Amino acid sequence: MANVLVTGVNGFVGHHVARELNAQGWSVYGLGRDASVSHELESFIVEYYECDLANKDEASKLPLEKVSAVINLAGLAEIGASFDNPDLYMQVNTDVLRSVCDLVISKNIQEMRVLAISSGAVYDNNQAMPLTEESAVSDKSSPYAASKIAMEELAATYRKRGLDCIVA
């Protein structure tokens, strides 16, 4: 199996993703802003990197050559708090993806896949269910949703530049 870097590994979703990847035989590297990896994950995280991905200088030092994929869970995720800091949410939730993608491009790692995780919060509530890939999105529900839509658009820009950057 391959090596994968999970950004935001210490978060709620990061714990689950890292555990499942490990159970499937992947070698899991972790990244977060905390000084160390969560105690629950330390038994199977190959290496942990303390890094604020919104800081390009810190991000530029990541050894991405060790992994074949990045699952980007880093960012701000509290919808309610986004109303108090909309600019911060927009900046962080796009900058973390930008840092990873720019680093992949600068290191010319052609085979790298970057998985950018979005949110169901991006979908317009006023439409028929079930939702599909063609369902309407709306940046009006919250600054968090707006930041995730911007992150998705940024991923599309990197795809046009030839990077294997997908959104889930």
C-alpha cells in the first residue's frame, strides 16, 4: 500500500480517516497545528508534523515526497463561529489547500493526488432531495459554506493546472 498524509489528523474526522486508512493497510502520516499527534493515534501514525498550513513558510518545509496522497481535512469547521469571523474562515479554508497544492506543484510531484474535503453545508437548502453532484450550491447560508465553495473553486483551478486535486 501507499503512504498518505492526513492534514487536520487530530480533528474529529481526521481521527476516523486515519484509523480507517491504517486498517486498510495504508501508512498514515499526520499533520496538525498541535505540538503532537493525539494519544489515540500515536500507535500507528508513521510521522507527525506540527504545521499551520495557512502559513506558506511553514508549509513549504513539509516532506511531501514521503507520501503519494494528501487528504486535506485542515481548516476551520464551526458553522456558528464563522459568522463572527467570516474573513478568517475564507482565508484559512482556502489557504490550507493552496499551501498543499502549491507545494506539490513546486516540488513537481506529478503523481500526487490531493483530496480536498468540502461539506454538505455548501448545498442550497431550497431544492429537492436527494442531493446530487448537479444540485445547486449557495454561499448565502453561512461564511463557512462560502469558504468551502471558494475552496472547491480553488481545487478546480488546480485541476486546470494539471494537478490531481479532487473534492469530496
